[in-house]
Amino acid sequence: MKTLKNITLILALSAIAINSTAQDSDAEDRIRLGIKAGFNYSNIYDERSDDYVADGKIGFAGGVFVLIPIGSFLGFQPEFLLSQKGFTANGTIIGFNYEMKRTTTYFDVPLMLALRPAPFFTLVAGPQYSYLISQKDEFSSALGGYEAEQEFENDNIRKNILGVVGGVDINIEHFVASARMGWDVMSNRGDGTSSTPRYKNVWVQATVGFRF
């Protein structure tokens, strides 16, 4: 919970600082701050086995974003999101059916280029850095069940999961409807080395937002 509170505070302070900067300078007409909320539909896949099967899971997604135009049609759009991912799985153990649910909560930071061919339509794509905050596992079967939850402190900014994300924004006045698709690429260990995770997150995201 300490990590979650710290991230919430960072998001709030960032929003206040960016909004104040935009109002106190000529950047008001160029920098746009927004908030958004919606959901992820996520799953994982095993790149080493075509036989691995898991079912998708719905989770919360929301946070703040900043649009920084670079000319008339191009911009830079970083976002700072709390994002729930995970999966569900079913199987059989010694003849008994079981169900497992995993919910992982991340602090996602997509850093995207924004191409705006028309005022109502924006294409976005770029890398995403994800920091694991917590993981909750739920297991149930005829033999019994359990529930376990872990929280993670990540003080090393280089310890993250690098992914790729892309999508579209539909702009209607101050309102923004967004669709995204993303997937993990590699894990950075924090000591300058990296690895390719066997089980990778893949997700689609839908949100609605308001741009100030």
C-alpha cells in the first residue's frame, strides 16, 4: 500500500505542476493535460509452448496523460497509469478441476509519439515501461483453495518491464476515447542486464478521458 500511495501522490503532484506550468506561460496553448479511466482485457502467452492456454481477465486502467505538440500534426504523449493485468486458468489435478486467477497491478509509463492527421483522430505508438506494484493469486478447487497477495517496492527505475504499445484516440471537444494494444518485450533487472520473460503480458485497453 505504501508504494501505491507514493505513486498516487506523484501523479497528483505531476498533474498540478504541469497544469500550473501551462497556465503560467505561453505553453498554455500547446501543452494539454488530461485524465482517463477504463479497463484492460489482458492475458499472458508462453513464447516457448504453443500448447499453453490461459483465459483473459478484465482489470482497471487509469491515470493522467500529457500531450506536447511538436508542430501541427506531430506530438509527444507520455501517460502515467495504474494498470491491472493478469489471467485466469483452468485445469485438472488428480482428477479434480481447479481454477486460478492472477491479478498483477503495474505502474505503466507509455512514452508515445502522437500523429494527428485530423483534429478528431490521433494515432499513438511507442515504448512502455512497467513497474510491478502487487500480485494477487487466487486458487480454488474441490480440494480447497487459497489466496495470496504480494506487494513490491521498486526503488530502482532501471528495474522494469519494457513493452510496446500503440492505438488511437478519438477527440470530441475536451473528451477523448482511447483504444490501445500492448505487449511485453523484455525485463530489465536493474543492474544493467535484461532477460526475455517466458510468460509475457498482452492486453487491449479501452478508456475515456477529459483533456483540460
